[in-house]
Amino acid sequence: MSSASIQLISRFVILVFVQVLILNNINFLGYINPYLYILFIMLFPVRNNRTAIVFISFLLGLCIDIFSDSGGVHAAACVFVAYIRPTFLKFSFGTVYDYQTIKFNQTELSTRLTYFTLITVVHHLVLFSLEVFNISKIILILQKTLFSSIFTILLCLIMTILFSNKRK
């Protein structure tokens, strides 16, 4: 097993445990709940097979659903985001994505922020839409999406900055 595979597996396990044991217990004002586990999908290597990322994202969401007793909403949101991830990569990184040479710790903060924002907002919108599943509560869905997205994006940026500096 290669070191890249071991790193991916450890990132998967750590993010699931951090999400389940710590972050799921945070709920500010009823709207803010950070979902750091989507960082796994965001940072998954670009060169890998698209089917693999969709399947692994399903497993990631399923693990969160099992521990959170949330009935599959995390799995659905993860699969959707993993499926449309190439579109967001192309939009955010342009030609760097075309040549599949993206190294997230070497990208500019603005492009990384754009990419993280797109993935997070779409993930949260799908997640909360499925969780609430009532069009008459669209304001609640949008509030939860906005506030949780802001907190999740900040947390993802902080984590990538902290851990990319240790490698340099």
C-alpha cells in the first residue's frame, strides 16, 4: 500500500471521527453546524478516477449518517458534490485543472476560497434541503446553508493553512 493511500485512509478516518465526536455536538443558534468532513472530498487527488471519488464520497457520507442517525442525507449530499466536483475544479483553477496538476497547498488563497465556497454551499444546500424536505421552509434552509457554510469554509481554510505550513 502506497503512502498516498495510507494518507487518504487516515484523512478519511480522522475527519469522520472529528465530525462525529466533536463537530456534530456544535450547534450555535440552531443554524450553525460545521461539516469539516467535506474537506476529504475537496482535497481528494484530482488524477484519481471519477467513479472512485463518487463511491468513496458515498462511503464518507454513509459513515456520517450511521453515526449521526440522519437517514442518508449526508451520503446524498456527498455523492452529489463528488459528481459535480470536476466542474467546480475547472471553474476555480482553470488550465491548472485541465492538465491535472493542482496541488492545493500551492494554490492561491483566492482560488482555494472560491473552490471551497462552491463545494460547501452546494453540499450544504443539498444537505439541508433533504433534511428539512419542505419547500415552505425555504428561508430556514437558506439560513442554515448560509451560516453553516461560512463556518465550514473558515474551518476548512484554517485546517488547510495549518497543515500545509507543516509540510513546507
